[in-house]
Amino acid sequence: MFTDVARVVRASQLPDSELDDAPLDPAQVVDGTPEVRVLELHGADDLGIGVWQHGAGVSTDVEADEVFVVLSGRATVAVDGGPTLELCPGDVGLLPAGARTTWTVHETLRKIYVVRP
């Protein structure tokens, strides 16, 4: 079941304390000490939805199929063998599964994500 109750999450207004710590693997951190936080709204084998926040710093990742909407902050995402994405509030991003990315977060980035693991 996707959800059993209708609700609204004011994701852009949530205090950081409402998001759970989701520490990066130290091997992913390239520069700084970025703090990552998440609020999972839906988790299943075939679909994940939530709020994700990455503090200032640089980290790497290997992506799942994802669509996201940036709520706040600013970042540059370099996709190995692909484009460099400049992200700011209101942007909708798409990432393909397996893409190797480097996230340079200039101002704490908060986004809503939908992933297909």
C-alpha cells in the first residue's frame, strides 16, 4: 500500500531535528564534513519517497533511478561521463540508476525525492 492516510508534509519548513541523521560513509566524503539528514515518507522494495538534506561539502554517490525537486539550497552535481547539473530551489532533477556523481553543495540542499531502487 502506498499510504493509508492522506497528509501534507511541509517539507521546506521542517526543522532539521525532524529529519533523521543519515551519515555518509567516510569513503564518500571528498571535502568538508557534510551532514546528511533524511525523512522517509514511503519505503518499499520498488519505491522510496522522502525528504533529503545535505549540508555544505563535497561527496560522491552511485545513484538509483531518481526524480527530485529542490526545495532550498544550492549545489553542483557532476555526473561521470555526463553533464554537470546546477541545482537551485524549484529545480526538478532526474538521475539514472548507476550514475556516479559528485555533489558539491554550496548551501545546505534540501530536496524531495522519489527513487526506484
